[in-house]
Amino acid sequence: MISKILIFPFVLLVRFYQAAISPFTPSACRFEPTCSSYMIEALQKASLMDLILVDEIGERIAQSVIEFFENEHNQILINRLKNFGIQFEIVEQFNPDATNKLVGKIFVVSGVFEQFSRDDLKKVIEDNGGKVGSSISSKTDYVVAGDNMGPAKLEKANQLKISIVSETQFLELLQ
């Protein structure tokens, strides 16, 4: 059984790859399964500062990741997983509909939607350069509100004067 402590670094790997590795990965490597060990090795070799520079990663988490990879038991476990065929890579998929219209914008999704599942709506946001937040804060730019939006989220969005858009209004942002 794989423990939560083992899964955490691989979730971090996604963020680290997007922020730091992807721009420097040889284009031939980005889509090659044989490059999967390159991705995990880049995370293993990352310095404390490399990790801290990744969005949403602070010093405490960065130090935990470094300690995780310094632990000999964890290194053995990673090698065993590689030997069993686990690929530690981020597979980029080309989306012809993707744009950069939402770059720099943070969205919170709340409620039930007619045209999208919540996960699909979040993927559309990310595919178009936006970020999805889990809670409303002063950094949130938009709340995409569906039916049955939570009253606490609605109140917080109004207090912070955050734009609340419907599913239809959200789609208009992409036009």
C-alpha cells in the first residue's frame, strides 16, 4: 500500500514541472515515456530555493520534500516503483481549444452547472491559462457560480467585491 507521505512529492512534482522543469525540458523529452525518470530526478535534485520559487510552495514544504528524497528508504521505494513500471512523468496533451485568455486570473468554482461537471469546468479554466482556487480570498478574481452555490462563499465573495459570474458569463470570457 502506498502511503500519503509517498504520494505528496508526486503531487508536488506536477507543480514543480509546470513552473520550473517544463520550460527547460528538451522538446523531444516532453512526450517520451523514457524521459519519465528525468522528471522525478529533477525534483530529487532540486535545491531548497528551486522548490520555494514554485507557486504555493513555502520553505516548510520545500524542506519536507528535500528530506523525503534524502531518506534512503524512500529512494529504494521510488526505484522499486520505477522497476515495476510506474512512470513519474507529466503527460502534456495538446488541446486545440486552449487559449491564454485567463492568464493571471484565479477562479473559484461553486455550485452545480448545466454544461460542465465541476472538474470539466476547472480543466477549461486551466486550459485557458487560469488558476483554480479552492477557497475565496482577496487574490480571487472570479467566482463561477452554478445552482446551489454555498451561501458562505456568496457572502465572502460579496464582502471582498469579487466578480461572480454564471456559467454563461464565464463562457463569454473565453470568446
